Amino acid sequence: MAGEKAIFITGGASGIGQAVAKLFAARGWRVGLADVNAAGLEATQAMLPAGMATTHVMDVRDRDQWRDALTAFATASGGRLDVLFNNAGIAVGGQLAGATDDEIDRIVGINLVGVINGARAAYPFLKATPGSALVNTASAAAIYGSSGLALYAAVKFGVRGLSEALDAEWAAEGIKVRVVMPSFIDTPLLDSNVSGTNRTARDSVRAAGLEFTPLEQAAEEIWNGIQRDKVHVVIGKTARRLAFAARWMPGALRKQMRRGAIA
């Protein structure tokens, strides 16, 4: 049905995207699910109330696919786009010197250019929907760059900077902008191998004794973040500690990173 509030979610086949889809659909929102993983999209759609979601197989690096998907979703939603959740992303860990050309191009293309593409494509739909919001997923790696996460930190700092800039650029048009900066959320991203090792990111987090934030808690904090008047949505104990240290103890934090963080 047209008329409900509407959210379009990239990376909707799993993880945070899936959790946000379930929460918003449970609260009566129409959901557009986008991902490169067609089977995962169908699985997520099956978790939602019947008739509440559409699926869109797309690559966020492709601008034409963005335009086509959002146009199709707007047709289903009666023209509404209350929230674009720019969430699709991949993880690449390891030292920069050991990264391959393909790893660099993929993470920049998906995690940064893909977010820029989404913001540009969604802008006219957000502008036409009163009280709308752009929500971009960054990371705690956008609070302070961590050893062993140079590429990931670089693109996530880019997402943070884009979000802060658009918060200013789009304020006069009534479009809210939020940047989500979680620490370690229990998602499939943590199963990615750390470049140059036989360990996964999940193994590294466990070895460091750090916490995983449940997906449901992350989704709830994103919901609450949209309601509040703050650009930054910091999720998880590790992220909050990092934000505190970056502001109040930058020298000590720098020393800690030089000793080696998660890598």
C-alpha cells in the first residue's frame, strides 16, 4: 500500500541491513531491500510481513542501477522515501603494504563511491518527502584510524566526512543526515579474512577481548538516532570508549595504536 513511511536499505540481505529491515517493517514501514545477493534478499523478505517489502538486486557502484532501483521503489511506496539507509559494505583488514589492487579498488568502490552514489540518487526522493533522512553506515574506524585497518578507516572516514558535509548542505531542505559508527556488530563482515593472515576479523576481536553488539541493539540505536538531533550515532562500548579517548586522551590513544590494535 502507498502511504506508509518507506525505507530503502542497501546491504539488506544480511547483518545490520537485515536487522533494520525487520525493525522498521515491524513498526509499519514499507521496506526496499537492495543487495548483490539475490538469495539473501529473498531470505530477508521472507522474514518481513507479507507485502511490506520489495527486493532490488543491485551493485552500489553502478549509478544506473541506483536510479532504476529507487525509481522502482518509489513506484511501490507512492513516491515516498523517508529514509535511505546507505549500509552496503565490505571489510578489508591487514596492513596497507600487503593489500592488493583489487582489494583497494573494491573497498573504495563499494564502501565510499557506493555511498556517494546512493546519496546523489536518493536526493530528489528525499527532498520530496517531508522529514526524510539519509543514514550512512561508517564505523568506529571513522573515529580514529586503527593499525591494521588503514583501508577500512580511510573509506569510513570518507563516509563520516560526507555525512557531516551533507548535514549542512541539506539542512535547509529538511533532510536529516546521520552517520552510524558502530564498533563490532555480530555480522557476516567479521568472517572476512584479515589480509596476509589465516585469521578472520571475528578471531581478532575475540583475541582482543572486545565485545560484540547484538544486531537487534544496533537496529534499535539506529532507529533512535534518526529521531535525535545528532549527526553521529555511536554504537557499542568499544566505539564509545574510542570516541572518548580520541577527544580527551589523543596522545595516549596514539601510543596505543602504535603498539598495535586489532590486525
